[in-house]
Amino acid sequence: MDEPNLFAYVMLLAWPLVAVVLYSRLDPARALIWTILGGYLLLPPVVAIDFPVVPDLRKESIPNLMALVASVYVLRDRVPVLPDGVVGRVLICLFVLSPFATVLTNGDPLPFNTGVPGMRIYDSVAAVANQAIFVMPFFLARRYLGTPQAMRALLAAFVAGGLAYSIPMLIEMRFSPQMNVWIYGFFQHDFFQTIRGGGYRPVVFLPHGLWVAFFALMALLAAVLALRAAPAEARPRHLVIVVYLAVMLVLCRSAGPMIYAVVAAPLILLAPRRVQLWVAAGLAVVVVLYPLLRGLQVIPVDSIIAAAQMISPERAGSLAFRVINEDQLLARAAERPWFGWGGYGRNLLHDPVTGREVSIVDGEWAIQIGIYGWVGYIAEFGLLALPLILLLREAMLQRGLVVPREACGMALILAVSMVDLLPNATIVGITWLMAGALMGHAEALIRDRKARAALDRVTLRHGRTVI
């Protein structure tokens, strides 16, 4: 079937009730985690409930909205939206409000035979609302997940979700990706892309097999962190979980997440905490600067393609195709660098005769620069990178500070997630949960440092008065 069945819409409409039940029975941290993570793993992809004026209600937006509504009306809590620091506040405001400028600078329709219209003020209202909904998990996590205990609960949820999801994944590996067809009545992507290496890549209820593979990676890295933190008597059980999740990742047949695992898992298992923070912050900075480095031809793409050629000619061809598209899209984005081209495919290249789109955009960085320009790109990727940089700064400034193991491990997982945003658009609600949790913890460390400094100044002043 090509169309979603009734049950797909029932699930979307029922998720608000699920969220209310979770917030009524669990502590705020776990309620937030399972509202976002559960919706991500279980709700039908692609399907949307389209109401007039308001943004579409879909898998990506309903959990975020209900987490906010439940926090306000079930917990009776006031959730702060803006971070403590000036940089964080500027980034949040740019992320949410810059679409206004994008619309104002894109009122012209595209030429040729594209049929793509100019953007209207209505489009800016919808874009701002979508941006605000998209980033909601960030400030909710900043409020509820900033403690080591809450971050431990988030990592444990990744492991539990990975173990539970492995059952439908194994079914799809054996019988082909059919879970979404059996449950929701349609297949969400191109079935041909699920065939890889003589088998099938699982898709389950996510947009693509790459999303499943990356979630398997997150579950594996969280399990590795739990193995390192576990007491000696519990380590055999945790080791079994790590091995099982590693096998599941391999069976996902996606090279990128496997490479990430080979690099990140030893760092989480063996590296000192400050080394983990340095690596995480360093990766974040490289990712933020990646478009600039690509434009300056600093990234050795030819050498990378040659190395991929030795591993797999098929993968090397795919990588070369991506690189060519990136160059074309960068040139397109350079025509409107500040606020981008806006929606409706305006950021893509079109055939001048037929008007058909002739470019394919995969990476989140290219999507953001093309649609919202450098301002939108820096806002989104800056918000993801900022907590990693702040954590490293506090670790350097505060002598003797022991950053919790959960924060260091999660920082590495978030950094790997940012790296994957270069080839793929795998940014989801749980990505923002990690960023918000780390932001909340970093801000708590900053407040403690400033409070101690203020107390020292008062003590010193009092001592001088006494003398």
C-alpha cells in the first residue's frame, strides 16, 4: 500500500495521551526522555496531520510539543527558553527568528520552468514555528537533564531502546524491511536502498536505514560507557550487551556508523575524561568550520575518495557523487550567503529547460546553508557545539574539577552525531536532548564557579576590613 492506514493517524493522535501518562507516572527527566525517544522510535514517519495555519503535526513535532505542554500543565513548571550566556541566547534567537529574514530576501520566484514561487510572509510564520518546535528538546533537556543522574537515565534509555529495537531490526534483516508496511500500511523510502551486501538494512519506523544504523551506534556507545562505569561483578552482563549491540550495528550494513564506532568506542572505554572532552570539542569545531574548509579546498576530498576506493569502489563512487553535489550546492548557496534561499526546493539546482531538480542534498550542513544561509547554519551547529566547548572550558578553568563520566561520554556521542551531519541529515529530537543536557550541566558548572569567585571576593573584602 502507498497510503498510510488509519492506525498511523491513530498513533499520532494518541501520542499526546501517552505523554500525559508518562509525565504523570515518571519523574520529569524520564518522562521527557521517553516522550521524545519513544515517539522517535515508534511513531510513523512521513505521515502528517495538516491543520490550517499551524505547522504540520508529525513524528518530529508531536513529541516535542507534548513534552513542553506536559511540562507546563502537568508538572506546573516554568521552562526557561534562553540559556544563561549571551552566546547561547544569540544563537537561539538567530535559529528561531532568522527565517523572517530568509523570507524577506526571497520574494522572487525561481526562473525557467520550475514553477517554484517566491516566499510569502505566511511562510516566515510557519518556518519560525517549525524552528521553535524543532529546538524544544534542547531547552527542555537543559531544564531537566543537566544532572549526572538524568544523563545516566538518558544513556540507559539509549541502551534499552537499542535492545528493544533490535527485535524488529532482526525481523527486517531476515524478511526485508516490512515493519512499517505491516503496522502503518506503507513503505517510507526507496526499497532499493535497503538492499546492501547480500542482505537487507533494517528501517523499522525511522526515515531510512542510516537512521537505524546511527541509533544502533548511539546505543552501542552508551552501552560501552555503562560497561566502563559498572562495578566488577556487573561487567560480564554489560559486556554481553556491548557485544550484542556491536553485532547489531554490523548487521545494519552502514559503513559510516561502523567507522564511528571503531574510533569512538575505545575513547569512551579507555581515554581519560579530559581527553574525551578535548576530542569532542575539537570535532565540534571542525564540523562548524567544515563548509568554510570545503570552500577553501582545505579538506583533502580527493585523498578521502582514493582511500574509499581501496575499501569499496561502490562506496567511493557514492562519496564522489556527494562531493560533486556539495560543490554545486556551495556555489548555489554563495549566491545568497547570509539568509539562504528558503524552502520549496529553492536551494537546489534546476534544469533550465525542464525546471526539474538536478541536485541531491544529503548533509544537514548543506541543507541549512542552502535554506537559511550562514546565519541559520551557524545558529544550528553553534547550538550543538556550544555545550561541548563550554564543558571543555570549565574543565580547563576549574582546577580539580571532575566532570562526570556521563557528561564526557555523552559529549563524545554528540560530537560523533555532529560529524554524521556532514554526510547525512540525521539530526533528530534525541540529538537536541543530548545537547540540552550537556548545556544544562555546563551552565551549572559555570554558576558554581562564579558563586565561588563571588564568595572569595566577599571573604577577601571582609578580611581586609577586619585588618
